Amino acid sequence: MILDHLLARAASRLAAAGSPSPRLDAEVLLCHALGVDRTWLYTWGDRQAPSIERARFEALVAARAQGRPIAYLTGEREFWGLALATSPHTLIPRPDTECLVEAALARAAAPEGRLLDLGTGTGAIALAFASERPGWSVLGVDIRPEAVGLAVHNATRLGIANAAFRESDWFAALTDDECFDLIVSNPPYIAADDPHLAQGDVRFEPHSALVAADGGLFDLRHLVREAGRHLLPGGWLMLEHGFEQAEAVRGVFEAAGYVEVASRVDLGGHARVSLGRRVDDETGAERP
Ligand SMILES: C[S@@+](CC[C@H](N)C(=O)[O-])C[C@H]1O[C@@H](n2cnc3c(N)ncnc32)[C@H](O)[C@@H]1O
């Protein structure tokens, strides 16, 4: 069977299985099975499919038809223009999270500084920021050792030398004197009874990356309360959250004494990142 026909057949199978992007899925999986890019596929679609690659492709299509995320099947997802290895031990990076990277970069005008990324997963936020600010020192932490290993692997294969990674339950593995200009996080923030957990890719992602107690706010509250001890005076804390959580999260920032508390909207117009600045303990003044 020629590649074009194989593709068309797979696309209709994936459409029947409910994929929202069946043709694209089929193309990405066929490219992965053949080890080629999509330009090659568009150019050589009239070639016969080699049998080993065809069997590999059929297996990938079958897994996708069961709902398995494309990024887990190919082992890769692009974020901030960086090709990141993915694994079922952590979240697949989402384009929405680029809003948090943009917010962090906007507060990182100095040529040098320190950024902490809590719950780093693939290292997406830490590596995107580190790639844009080579003079900064970036630390990413995650409670899951597999995620830490994945982030280290991504840093190595991307040649990003100013980011390090450590296993830690939020701030637990940090020493008291480890302080940062910026602390960022995309923590778990989905309520355990949220119906979205039974839909799409999230069905296959670990609950440890997604779900938080107290209607999704438990970890967000914890991070706001604890971050002050590791923020330099005048430093910023920035958190991604659900689109209905902005008001609650800003309230937690304000109750904890942060100033200049605000939210940022993503490309869809939803407030998905909230931030606040730590005032100087001694003088009550903000750092210039
Ligand atoms: C929503 S995912 C974000 C992953 C990545 N930062 C991103 O944006 O793609 C949340 C991450 O937080 C980690 N995590 C959950 N609880 C944690 C804890 N108590 N301490 C540190 N990391 C935690 C999870 O393992 C997961 O990798």
C-alpha cells in the first residue's frame, strides 16, 4: 500500500475513534514511524510503505485510537520552539504555559539573576527561560525523580547549561539561604471531581501532575505562603492556574502580603497566570 493510502485509512480510523485532529495525528505518527518529516511525506506519498515501518505505524494508530496522547507516542513535544522529550511520568507541556514564560521574561531585564521553577516536569518553563536568559541561573525541582531525570535529559540534549534540576517536595530540598529573583510554577490545580479529567490527553497524564485538593487550590495556596522565604526582597512569584481561579489566587497573594498583585491573560483571553512582588522585610520597601 502506498503511503498516501495508508495515511487516508489511518485518518478515517482516528476520526471514527473521536480524535479532534485525525489527519494531523496520522501524519505525525507516520513521520515518526518512518523517521522522516512532513515535507518528505508530502513529497513521497506515492511510495510503497516498507513493512516494518507499516507495522510500527499501525501499532501507533491503534494506541492513538484508544486516546493515548500523540506526545507520549512520539516521545516529544515542542514548547517555546524547543523539542522536549516527554514521558507518562509528567505533564505534556501546553502552549498555554508560554504565558508564564513571557511573564517571567518580562520581569527578568537584568543580565543575571536566579529563577526557581517548582514542579518542573519536562523542564519546559525552566529550559525556555534559561534559553532566553543565558546569564541567569535556573533551578527546576519536581517531586518525581523520573521528571527530574527527564528535565536533565532535555537540558543536556538541548545544550542548555544554565539550568539544573533537583528532586524536591516543593521547597523541602532547598536550603534556607537559597533565594531567587523569580519563582515560577505551573502546579497541579485541577479539582479531583473536574469532568475534564475524563477527557482527551489528561486521561493518560499522571494525577500527581494535575490534581490538587481544596477544589484545585491546595498547592497554589501552599506555594504562595511558602515562597516568601525563598524570594529575594522585591522578587516576583508567578503562578499558572485554571481560568476560573484567578480571583481566588490573587486573594491568596494579597492575604500573604504581596504587592503589585495582578493576573495575565493567555492567547484565548483567559486570566491564567497571577503574580505578586515580595516587599522588603526590613523597610517595607520594594526593590527598584
Ligand atoms: C502541571 S505539571 C507542570 C509541569 C511543567 N512545569 C509544565 O508546565 O509543563 C505539575 C508538576 O508538578 C509536580 N509536582 C506535583 N506535586 C509536587 C510537589 N509536592 N513538589 C514538587 N513538584 C510537584 C508534578 O510531578 C508535575 O511534574
